[in-house]
Amino acid sequence: MTERVLQGYQKKPLAITLFTLIFLLMPAGVLLHLFILSGNSFSVLGQIVRSSYFLTEWAFAWAAAAAVFVVSRWSFACFVLLSGYVLFIKISHVITHPNLETPARLLLTALWLGISLYVLSSSLKTPYLNPKLRWWLRPSRIGCCKGATLQVQGVGVPVTVLNLSKAGVFVKAAEPQQATPLLPQRLGEQCELAIELSESERPKAESVWLNTSVELVWKGKADSPFWGGMGLKFRSLSKSQRQQLRRFLRYEA
């Protein structure tokens, strides 16, 4: 019987989305500012749009948006380097194009980039600097208690499935002392898993067995409450198996 749903996340943190949108809209803000400075002249605005100055601003803003949105160590490093380069370019523009770039705008840009770097490198540093902890990519898990069988080197070992997701399962042996020598020992070791995907509240529903290859990705230590338990990742689900699993998870949730 299903006990609970351990929710995952399907969306990136709001801060990342917000910063991405701000960088994407920056070129429009620059155009509006220059339109006002030109006395609402569309001809001047057209010349600015075609100028290398605006194209550079546009490219920098969208490159920063892409770097923030990708969420990786390399994109974060690119964002840091890009911020420094933008400040350097704007300082040169203050000297060479005082009619387009002012010290006030330079300080405003420096303040915004400083705020962005502070937020991304403090409250959001986990997903950027440790890709394994991108929490919004974790699928929802269904807490359950279902019997299953692990086939390890031709030997069937009965286990209990304690939670299940689209990516894998957490199983535990009923008698860890006896079963441990038969279970996978090394991370990355592969074996076969068979689970009956019967819907608990529909006793007349036809049972569907999920037989698939799995890989050991986590193992409970002997001195922990999870001893005898292990996390297994699905390796090669067929299209029909993915549909069956998705249907079962949706129903149980």
C-alpha cells in the first residue's frame, strides 16, 4: 500500500529564472533609456540599434542570461569572466563614448553584477559548484512497500521496494545479515530487478511486471539505519516500460 509521495522538483529555483529574465530584458531597457536621451527620436534610435555599441550590449546581456540559466561550473565561471569584461568595456565606453555611457550607468551596472555574483555564489552556489545537488532535477518518489526480486549473478534475492521513481528505486533486504553476501557490493555493479506494478487500490487490475537492468548507485552502511538498503538506478527502460512506470506512479500519487 502506498504510504506517501516524496516530492521532487521539476522547476529551477525562482532566483535563477528571475536573473535569467532580467538579463534577457536588459537590451530593451538600454533601448528605452537611449530613446529618452535622444529626445524620443526614432531615427537616432535606429542608428543606435545598428551600432556596434548596442549589439555588444545585447550580446553581453544574452550571454549572461545563458550562463545563469545553464547552471554548471563552466557557465558560472563564464559569468564571472563576462562580468569583469563588461565592466572593462563600459569603463572604456565612458572615456570614448560619453554620450552613450555615463559614470552613473557604469556604477549601476557594477552594482547589478555585484548583486548577481553575490546571490549566485552564496545562496545558489550548491547547484552551480556541485552538479550532483541540483535538487530540482530529482523526480518525485512514491513511498511504498512492495516485494521484488534482484537477480545477482543468476541468484534471486527477495527485497522490498521502499520508494520508487522514474529514475530508480530504493530497496531493502528483509534479512540483511543473510542477504548481504548475495547483494551487489560495488557502486556501478549491475543486476536485474523484477517489480510487480499492481495498483494497490485496484485489486482487479491486471498486474504488470517490470523487469529491467539496474545499477547500484548508493548503499547503506552497516552502522546506519539503512543497512541492507540500496539505491538502484534504472539503466535501459524501453518506451513501453517507461509508460507503464509513469502510469503506475501517476495513479499511486
